[in-house]
Amino acid sequence: MQDGAFTGTMQVMDTTGHTEIKWNKDNPAEVDTARTMFTAMVDAGKNIFEVTGKDNQGRRATEFNPQAERYMVVPQLRGG
Amino acid sequence: MPQILNTQAYLPWLGRKVVKSAGNGWVVMPTVTTSATTTAGNWWPYDSTASTNAASQMYWVTNQQIYTPTWSDIAEANAYERDRWVTGEQLLRQYERQEARIAAPAIIRQRTPEQIAQEEFRLLQHKEREREKLLAAERAEAFLVAHLTPEQQKTFKENKWFIVEGGKTKTKYRIQCHGSFVGNVDVLDERQNIKHRLCAHVETHQVPRGDNWLAQKAMLEWDEEHFVKTANVHRVA
């Protein structure tokens, strides 16, 4: 990605704490990669929320929006 | 090496040699007092062809003495002790095995340099894994704190809990962060008393606990219905 590029971020909770996947919104290849990963995670049953604003408002997302600023990917929860 | 002979025998458990006396009895060497009592003990036939009728071929051994059995003793012994009879040969084999165990030198296993190197490598790997887990835990907690409001950060730091508002019903939930993420979501009433508890979390091996607490917060705030539907309810006494 070029410096100063308009990027989106997917923050995926995992064993390392979380992993960040970034894409340049103007780079079709990166957008495609991010979309593929997004779709795979939705299919795997993960909860994906688009997070906006400084107060971190979230909204469930089922389709990838390359213009989104940030997604938070939460694994499935189970009753305990 | 003990031997069972026709006229004498060595009894290893007794630690004594016995010799057949001129009569029907056996004498322990050095001689000890024999008794005619029929105290229960172990029957040891002198040889494999011992006949139950040949009283002179039987000896009745306790830790202290040997008795020459009477006819009635033999009958009684036949009835109750038959399975405990051991032939002289079996006795010898038992003694040999016991001696072999005592005599066998202790084997001290020496590790080869390769084995030592492998062990040290495994230890290093273990330490690295532990370090990674610690880093992941710290990263997850920092990720959680970054998503808390100043008020939530304060209570998290001071009391290890924070309160979130359900996105749909505006119910207050207190997420306890004392270590576990099981049954740690208190459902509060208007006076912040606990009505009941909810338990829903990510599988333990998937994410560090900081991520678990953040996942609970995110679900409650952004998809409360899904969380409540998934969670198990724990009543509070």
C-alpha cells in the first residue's frame, strides 16, 4: 500500500489478540482480497461489525463495503 | 542358591534350613521348639509328588516355627489351603526371581548430547509459546481498553468490571473481568442490583480473555438480541 492511501481495516480477533487486515480502497486487487476474506469469515459464522465514529458505534455487516473504515470480526459466542 | 533336597530344604522366607528328622517331623536348623498346635500358616509340600497322606512329606511353616501336621491338619489344609500350596520347584523359582531382582544393578540412563539438545530446544519452544501467550493477552487487553469509554476504563482499572448498555433494550449489563469470562455478565435492574447472570463467550482456545470481554461488550451493544438468545441464564440466589 502507498503511504497516505485511503485504507480500510479489518480487525480480526484471534489467538494473537487480534490481526489487522488492511486494504487500499483504490487498489482493486487489495479490495478483492479483503472482500474474499470478509466473505469467508461471514460464511464461517463469525460476527462482523462495521465500526464508525469516535464513539465506536457498531452495526452488523454481511456484505463487504470497500469504503468502510473499520470492521471488527468477533468469533461465534456459545452459551456457557 | 537354595536347593530342595530329599532330606533337607532351605526356606528363604524363613531364612532357615530345615532337615527331616528321624521320625515324621522336620527340624529347623538351628533347632527351635516345635508345637503341635494347628495355627494357620502356609502349606508347602516338600516336593511336587507330595501326597496328602504322607504327613512326613509336608511341613507347615509360619514365620517362627515348623509344624509336622497331623492327619486332621492335612485334611483341613486340603480343604482351605490347597490353592496356596507351592511345589518345591516353584518355591525355588520364586526365590531365584527374588534374588535376581535384588542383584540387578540399577540402570542409570545417560542422555546423549542429541537428547540433551532436543530437550533444551523443547524447553525453548515452550518458553516462546508462553511468551507469545503473554503478549497476546496484553494485546487483547489493550484492544479492549481502546474500545471502552473513560467511565468504563475507570471501573475496569479499579474494579475489574465495566457496565455496558444493551443496544436494543437499553438494559444495563455489568461485565466482570476478574479472570474468567464464564457466567460473568450481570443483568442489572434500575438500582444496579443483579437480576440474573448471562453466560456466553468465545471458545477459550480461540482468543485471549481480553478479546472475550470485548466480544461480549460488542455483542451486547451491537446485537443484543443475538447475545441474549445465545447465553445461558444463571439465577442469582
